[in-house]
Amino acid sequence: MTADYLLVIGTILTVLSGVSVLSAWIDGHSPRVASIVAVIGLGMLLWGTTITPGGLRWDRIPRAFVAVIGRMLN
């Protein structure tokens, strides 16, 4: 997996798990699965940033999304 894929998948998992955690807390449930997904997503983000040459910059994330979507559509 390239760093771009890790950044994109990690970002998507982290955002979706945040929504799920919030929903579980509002409903009064324990957010167990959402917490595990959040840890996995953050781990993928961390892994993607460590293998990115030169480290992660904020302007790299939108470029990674465009590159991954472009690869999927091509």
C-alpha cells in the first residue's frame, strides 16, 4: 500500500468512526466498535505519515485524495 492510500483510507475511517462514536454516545450505547475503527484509522494515518517522504504536510491530504480517486477511475 502506498502512503496516499493509507492517508485516504485512514482519514475516511477516522471521520466515519467519529460520527459513529458521537451517535453511540447520544443513544447511550458503548462505542466499542467505533473506538476500534478509530484506532485502526489513526494507526493507518500514522503509518502513512511515517512512510511519506519528507513527512506529512496539510496540503498533501487533498492531493492524496485526488491521486487515489484518479487511480481508481483510470
